[in-house]
Amino acid sequence: MNDYYENPGLVLPENFPHGEVKWKSPSNIALVKYWGKYGPQLPKNASLSMCLSESFTETSIHYKLSKGEPQRDFFFEGKANDAFAKRIWKFIDSLDSIYPYLGQLDLQIFTQNSFPHSAGIASSASAMGALALCLVDMERSFFSSPKKDEDFVHKASYVARLGSGSASRSVYGGYAIWGASKSVQENTDNKFAVPFSGKIAPAFENLSDAILMVDNGQKEVSSSLGHSLMEGHPYADDRLAQADRNMNDLSKAMVSGDKESFIKVVEAEALSLHALMMASDPWFILMKPETLKILQLVKKYRAQTGHFLCFTLDAGPNVHLLYGKENELEVIKFIEKDLKPLCHHHQIIYDTMGSGPEKLK
């Protein structure tokens, strides 16, 4: 286990009260992807993401001092879920050197998403983000630490990262960077994410994200498998160099308001991710025919209208369309008329850039 935030010897007093803590954490969509990791969930390249508003996880933890063998219960959207519970308790156990006192507590965890689990939205990011925020909030309640708000979110990002790399970015609103990228900004770190410090141009301040549900099935390739495929990948070194260039180019575009460069980088990142999967061993083709049709139609629409609209994808067939307030009505008409028929059951989730996590009463 890491020693970065270890708290050896921390125990709870016998008169410890019972309580509850609840947080809402958003999902995020990576614009520059991290693909490949090492050690304890550390990224081989820096990534940059946009926090979402309406796609989030709410998690609450009920706790009390155990009188014997600690009791543990986990409920996903009101029901017991053995598969999710196994992952959550394995994660909790892995935090023993950071939170040794969790073994003294009876814990009940309740969690729910605002979006379908298979929607092509990073559910592990929002789920682990919300869980980490609860755990760090419990620590602050028990031991009055971390005291500073900046230290609080850094530790939440650190803990979330251990459960899911992309979750490190879900403890922030707006844009966040995870991974050492000193040429972009000085305070970046592999161990936790930080907010993007540049002054964002108005064109990119409040982007919308239309999530086109091409397929609502389970992911064909898990994130863990996808990252492992970068080990010995024939294009791994080239990819790391490309990601570094794209981080620089995208950060400059976001500050200067260069829409053309923004589109170029974001779409190249999405296509590179899928190209890497197609060139891996074993190989995977994650796009569907409808995915390719949507990408072609977006490219054609942009050439005809000049409107700001670009796509990105995670490791799956569903498409995220990013666009600004300018020409928003025309873009939505295009989505509804030309792209919606290509979606599974005509399903689209409309979202926007979000302001970040929220503690709930």
C-alpha cells in the first residue's frame, strides 16, 4: 500500500457516536485520454477531462462502532448487488493503511446513479468519487483532518484514484488534469488530480454534452483490460508522445478560444483510443456501424455549417457530442433529426458541464 496518506495506529474511541455521510459526485468525460497505467493506479500519461452536471452518483455511508464482527451491507439503487458489493468491499479493505479504523465499524453503503449503468458514462468515476468523498469527510469528522479544503479534495482525489483512475478527476467541477504535465501547469501530480488552472475562453466555459446511446449493452472491454493491453503495445511510445503533444495543444486552445484546434485534438484523442484497441493483442473493435455513421454525419454537418460541434468516445460505441451555447438550437435540431434515429431506442442523454461534487444532507 502507498505511504502518501497512511494513518497507522488511528483508532476510534469506545464512546464513538453513530452517524451518516452523503455525497454526490459527477461523472466526467476525458478529452485527452489516459490509456495505460503502472504501479498503484498511476497514469502513464496526463489526461484532461470535463465534469458533467446531470450524470452523477449519490452515495451515503451509515456507520456505527461495531460490537463484534463488523457488519457490512451494500445497496445499489435500493437493492443488494453482490457483484458491485464485492468490488466495493475489496476497495474498502485495500485502504487499511489509510483508514485502519474502518475495521472497527459496521458500515451500510447506499448508492445510486442518475443515469443507466451501461450508458457509456463513466459510472466507476462518479461512484468511486462519491465513495472517496464520503470516506475523507468521515475522517475530517472523526479526527478534524484534513483541515484545509484544498487538502480535502486532494485526498479525496487520491483515494478515488485507487478505486478508479478516472475517478480522481470526478472530485472537481469544470476541467481537471490528472497526471504530471509540468509543461501545461506546475501543480500537476500523478497521485491526485487538480483543477485546470488556465483562464478558460468563453467558447469553452459551459459546453453541452449530448450522449448518443448507440448500444446499451455492457462494456465489451473493461477499463482494467484496456489499460493492460498497452503493456508491450507496438505503438505505446508513440501514444505517450502524442498524448503529451495533445495536452499542450488542447490547453492552449482552451485558453485562446481556438475552436479548430480544440476539435482537432478532442476528436484525434477519441479515434486514437479506438485505433490502439484495434492494434492491440488481442484486438477489439468497439465501434458499431451506427457509431461510424454518426461520426461521418458530424463531420459533414460541421463542414456545411461551420458550427462548433465535436465528438469524443470512451472505450465503447456510444458517442459524446460537445457543443457550445452559440448555435445550440441548430445543433440540437441536427442531433434530433439526423442522429437520433441511429441511437438504440432513439435514446439520447443531454448533459452539460458541471460545477462539481456536493455534500448532501
